[in-house]
Amino acid sequence: MVIVIQCSDKVGLVAATSNVLAKNGINIVSMREHVDTDKGRFFLRIQTEGEQNTDTLAKQLKEALPQDAEVHINPIPEKKIIVLVTKEHHCLSDILIRNHFKTLGATLQCVIGNHEVLHDICKRFAIPFHFVSHKNISKEKFESDIQLVINQYNADYLVLAKFMRILSPAFVEKFPMRIINIHHSFLPAFIGANPYKQAYERGVKLIGATSHFVTNDLDEGPIICQQIIPVNHSFTTSDMVRAGKEIETAVLAKALHLVFEDRVLVHENKTVVFE
């Protein structure tokens, strides 16, 4: 069982939490805590052993903590996800393989694509693929059609695995901090489209990828994970794209691992990540 807590900081929070768990006969396997001194905010992740009514335990923890405490208890670690794609296969392929060999840490329920290019690879892994075209219809209708597919499942998270469409605020608001994106640059550099072209024209010596939660601000949601790799003057835009695909795959995989294990806590537009 995993317990994640965030609240206003004050003396004795670790002791108060540990005391509640001890009274319930729950053994602490690991505990990670962090205090944001600037914001006066306390963050805690606990992994435990022992059976317990989660509603009762959450109530007891909230009573022992400050009034603004957010307590989330996850007795079932495996999440359910839906992946949205366009044409690029590299991130989806990695997710399909991890799902097939049960190393994803979640169950892939289906894939939604606005092109049919990736239908075949999903079929090979026996994963339902839903084609939802964005052509010749309004954005509202397109997103409504996607929502109809999502409603057929019970997903904890939506994963944008190179889904090259900007979602509307109305759609994003339905899934607060539940949409995970992979962006092909080291944000906040090169926000928006064609970041590798932007990087090439700027003559950068490092390129990277960023996985973040999606908010109404384009490519500015809370960052989960980032990595970079070196490039030099000999790299063309195409070279950067090829190198970037590998790091995009790795960054998204790591971000999903962290989220699925409840290691990412969000406050305002920042994250605390207990790796």
C-alpha cells in the first residue's frame, strides 16, 4: 500500500503520521519526505505493509494532520491507461512491449489515433485501436468523439505518446493532472511545434525531451521528468530528430514509471518526485 500526503508544513508531521500507522498495526517499509521551505509545504510518500480499511485510515490521517492535508491511499498500484497517438511509433512501441511483458506498471486498455498508421502494431499486440479522424470536423466534434471512446473504459491516465494535436481547455479540465505528455525539447526551451528545427537553427549543443502533465498552458504543465543528450555542429535537423526519438522514449518511460508508482506529487505548477 502506498500513501501520499501533502499539506502545510509544521513540526511533528512525520511523527503524527507514523503514530497513526502504528496504532493501526501498519508497518512502514519506506518513507520519503520533502519540505518546500519557500511555500511552507510538506510532502510525504510512504510504502507500507499490512491490511487496513483505506477510508478509515485516510480519515484518521486527516484528523492528525493540518486541515488542508491531501491524503491519497493506493492499495492497488497498477493503473489503467489509454494512449493517444498520431503517426510516430517509437513511444507507443515501447509502451506496447512493456505492457506485453507486464513491466509497464499499468494496464494499457486501448490506443486512440487520429491516423490509422499505428493500427497494425496495436493489432499485433492484441490492443484495441480506435481511429478518430480530426479531418473535416470541428475541434469540438473531434474531442467529443475521443471522449466517447474514453467513456468505454475506466482509465486512470491518458498518455499522449506523440499525439500531435493541441487539446482544448474544456477537454483538459476533465482530466486534471491525469494527462501525461512527452514533448520533444528540454522545456521551457523551444515550446510548440518543430522544436528540433528551432534547436538546429539556434545552434544548440544539447537537445532533450520533457514529460509533463498537460494543463491549459501549452507545454507549461508540471514537469515530471527531463533528460538531455549532446549534439554538435555536424548534426542536421534530421540527425537531431533521430537522436531525439530515443530520448523521448526513455523520458516518457521513466515518467510513467514514476507516476504509476505514486512518486510524483503536484503542487501549483511544480512537482516533487520521490525517485
